Amino acid sequence: MKIKILCVGKMKEKYLRDAVAEYAKRLSRYCKLEIQEVADERIPDGASPAVERQVQETEGRRILNCIRDSDYVVALVIEGKMPDSVSLARKIEQLGLKGKSSICFVIGGSLGLSEEVRTRADEQMSFSRLTFPHQLMRVILLEQIYRSFRIINGEPYHK
């Protein structure tokens, strides 16, 4: 199975890059992992809602250009469904059993995801009603995907 993390912006902090590298290494025994970054847009101070929407749409077009028709797309949005770890594992397992060989998780920039990306998504998921920095969310997502594969394979994990 291929897991793609499609995200807006680059990882700036070394400690987060190190965490991403660690989970990528751990996941290599379970799946083919791809992390793809698209450029983020600069948001002017005091930007109007119209300018913010334009930023979201520009980032959204970049995201959509990286999604294949065959990808099962999971958009991470604060309003999405909140699975527990076992439910996420079962979802990944079921998608594999149904022949979905590529799951694409999408993490937006600081303004979130455009309506077009949300519409393209097969599913919208949330990890919390709290707002996390999008760079940290990448680490949290990778940890949960790793945990999911441990659950799927009947391997021990922290509860």
C-alpha cells in the first residue's frame, strides 16, 4: 500500500524533521510512504476574508494538481470525523482489502483547505477540535498511521 502525505509548506524546525524521518523509517516496513510538499502562500498582515480565500484557493489548486484520480483522499479538517486509533487502523485495512492501493492524507496550510480540496476528498478527518500547527500535524498523522499498521499486524502498541 502507498501512503501519501500531501501538505502545504516546508518543515522548518529540525526537531520536527527528525520526528518525521523517524516515523518514515518505521513505516518503511509496512507501506511505501511519500511526503509531498506544495508551496504555501504568504498571507499579508490584516488580510481580508477575500484575500484569505484567494490564498486557500491558490494552495488548493497546488494540492489538487498532486492528487491522482485513483487516490483515496482524506482531508484533515477540524470539522471532520474523529476516529480513535483502532477505527483508523480498520479504515486503512478495509481500504486495502477493497483494492485502494493509494491513500492520500492532505494537510492544509495555516488557513486550512480550500472548498475544492474538501469536495475532492473521499473523507474528512479530524484528530481533535483543537487547532495544531500544520507542521506538527504531520508528525501526529505519521505516528497514527504507524500505530495503525501496528494494530493491523497484531503488534503491540501503547494504549
